[in-house]
Amino acid sequence: MSALLHHTLYDGRRVAFRYTHGRGPCLVFLPGYMSDMSGSKASALFAEAQQKGRACLLLDYSGCGASDGDFAEGMLSAWRDEVLALVASYVSGPVLLVGSSMGGWLMLLVAEHLKHRLAGLIGIAPAPDFTRWGYTEEQRAALAAGETILEPNPYGPEPTPTHAKFFADAECHLRLDGHIDLSCPVRLLHGKADADVPWEISLRLKAALGSGEVQVTLVEDGDHRLSRESDIALLKAIVAEFYG
């Protein structure tokens, strides 16, 4: 793994990232909600990029991992702008966006600003619009009223918070019920045993995308994380399609 670096944005936010130079489109990995670049999928793709001489960029959103900030202040808009700032500052040439879970939602928002540079999109259990379909009406009402809601966290001891600021911003970025004007190749990978993001969301995303080249791969026994050795091998094979 390469050295941990920091990029300072115009407003003083310091975002942690790792970058390795190489050929072909630069793979930019977008982690999920409350996740960071130390996850198994991001680490595996970065290591393979180094091994094969490909360009790759990992990052931690502000308020996550090694980046500065308070997670309670985090929003899709802010994280989108952080990704765009890093791409503008360090990446030349085409970009291959890989988004995991919430990162699959953020991937769409970033892609809308990078249309002319997109080599493709890869969504791993993508979760666009999860503030709409992922909460009860009571939870949505509480968030709209400015409250923070807490839910059980299957991956750790502390409950998972959703803050009103994130929710209010996310309501401005709903995409599944409209036409997503992206024409690049798209690959969506989803486990049919996903208990967090129904695999049908990938089918809805495919229907909303303007691209004529969208492929959905369903893993019959795959869970939300898709981090088993076989899952990561499948992800690597999908990535390899973009490098010839």
C-alpha cells in the first residue's frame, strides 16, 4: 500500500487518500456509508492496480477514516465535491468509478460531472436513494424534523446513525425515479442474499440509466459486503474488462 496523503480543499477540509500511478483509466474507489479505504475490496483493487501497473485512487470522505471532520456533518454533496477535487488535482485521462453500497449512489453524482472522462462505472451492491426506500415513514419523518436516528449495526458494536443533515441533502439527489443521463459502460454486481440493499435496486438502477451497455451480475448466495475471496475474484474480473 502506498503512503497516506492528504489534500486540502478550498474551505480547509483535509481529505486522506492514496494514489498509485499507472496506465489505463484510473480506478477511483468510493466506499460505502461510514466505511473507508481500508476495506477489503478497496485494498484488494489497489494492490492489484499496483501489481499490474494501473492507476488507482482511494480516499476517505471527510468525517471518515483518516480524513478530518465530523461524520455528523457529512453529506453526499460534500463527499461528491471531495472526490471531484481529488480527480481534478491528481488524475489525468479517463476515470473508472467503482462505488460500493452508498458509494454506488455517490458514483452517479460524481459521474454526472465527469461524463467526458468516464471509462465506465462499477457498482457493488449500489444503494442509490436509500434514504427513500431504506427507512420507514416514521424514520423519514423524524429525520425531516431534524432528529438523528440510530439503527443496529451488523458490522460493529455501535449503532449506525443517520443525521438530519445527511438526509436533507440526500433528498436533493434522488435518481432512481428519473432518467440518469450517463452513456458509458456500467457493470452492477449484487448479492441475492443482501440483507441491507435489495438486489432489485440494481435492476431499478439499470432501468434508470441512459447507457445501452449496462450489465447486472447477481451472486446467488452473496451478502451485502461481497467480500469473500470468490466475490473479490469476480469483482477483479469485472474491473479487468476495462483494461483489455
